[in-house]
Amino acid sequence: MKCLVCNSTITGQYYQDYWGNKVCQSHIDNHEVTFCISCGSFVRFSDSTGDGRSLCNSCMASVISDAEQVEKLKKYVLRKFMDIGVFFNDKFLDSVNIDIVSPQKMAEIRKQPVNFQNKGLTQTHSCNTLGGRFLGFKDKFKHHIYMLSYLPKIEFTATLAHEILHIWQIENGIQLPPLKCEGLCNIGSYIIYENMSAQKASYYKKNLMESPDPIYGDGFRLIYSIYEQSGLEELFEMAKNYKL
Ligand SMILES: [Zn+2]
Ligand SMILES: [Zn+2]
Ligand SMILES: [Zn+2]
């Protein structure tokens, strides 16, 4: 058994990552090595993002950072959703702004401390006039998606899918308690992990399925059990008909 860092045969205590790599315990204890914040593989300690996160080389190579990539991935997500009957009036959500922001900026918008686990956020403003409401016009919504910087492609796409399902729920007047709301959005991430060919998808899927979070994890498992019984199309049909 060789150490990934010093290449010597490991005799004492060691750490192992999800991918089966092993390192001497001392490398972790001495902060030479940490886990890639995205894929969980061992990585030399480096502030590769400039804000305290360490990303491995392969994750770094697929980081999404420009508007053209974002547009492509948004269309990819929306096409996957169309396949299961999830549509928008604004077919490709051209009216939705998607910005990539730093963890600091994300925290400011959320009015919460910096947390690298906050990878996406959707803000919605509804616009209507009193007169319009009086005449029975429906509120129009304006959505803004904020995406955390330095997300590798698969994580970015799964997070975007989650946020887009928030928009879908709002546009369809679906008001679910947080457990079901976030659980349904996480099904969007699940669809991406199942469909997008990515070497590391299994790790992200495992994290999603085994998340100990009482809202995001339990919510996902609850909605996932309905999906297993009824299938994806039926699941979203149930949501649309307020039967979830
Ligand atoms: Zn070693
Ligand atoms: Zn990585
Ligand atoms: Zn959410």
C-alpha cells in the first residue's frame, strides 16, 4: 500500500479518500494534503480559488466561468426537463439572469455567514400593479439565479438544475413545505448525475443520496421514494397538480 504523496509504503495510520487513494496520516495532520472541495479526492493543500478552497486539477479544469458555457448548460438542463414534462412559458428561460458570484457575495445576498456549501440561490421578484391585480392579471415573476464560483461542470449543472426547479415551482404556484420543496429540487440534481457522463458522478450522487441534512437529505429521500414508485413524469405531474 503506497502513499499518494510521498510514494512510500504505508505502515502506520493512513487516510483514504472516496476514490481509494491512501495517504500517510501525517500529510493530513500537517496540512500538506486536504480533500478536493468538489470531488473529495486528495489534493495538495492550495488555495486554488483564492478564497480558501482547494480544488484538484481535474475539477479545476472543468470549472464553469463564462456566460457562453452557462447558456449551454442551462439549455442542456432544460432539455432534460422537457423530456419528463417540465416546461416553462419562457421556453429557454432567456429572461432569467444567471450570475456567478464569490462565496463572499453569495453570503451577502443570503445575509448569512460564508458557507461553501451554498452553491446556488434563486431570487424572485413578482411584479404587478394594483390595477393589474384588480383586473385579475397574474403576477409576473422576475428570477435571478446566483451560482457559486469555481464549480466544476457536473456540480455546476446539478446546482443549476436544482435552482431551475425552484423557478418551476414558483411559476406553477406550487407551494411546498421546505422538506418537499428542496427534495423536489434535488431530484433535478439527481437527474443530472444520472445523465451527464462525468467520471466523478458517482461521488456527487452518493453525497446527494446520503446527505444527513434534515431538509435537503431527508427531503431528497422522501421525494426519491415517490419517484421510485411512480417515475419522474408522474412525480412532476403530481407536483403540478398540488398532490405532492
Ligand atoms: Zn506519505
Ligand atoms: Zn476534485
Ligand atoms: Zn433549494
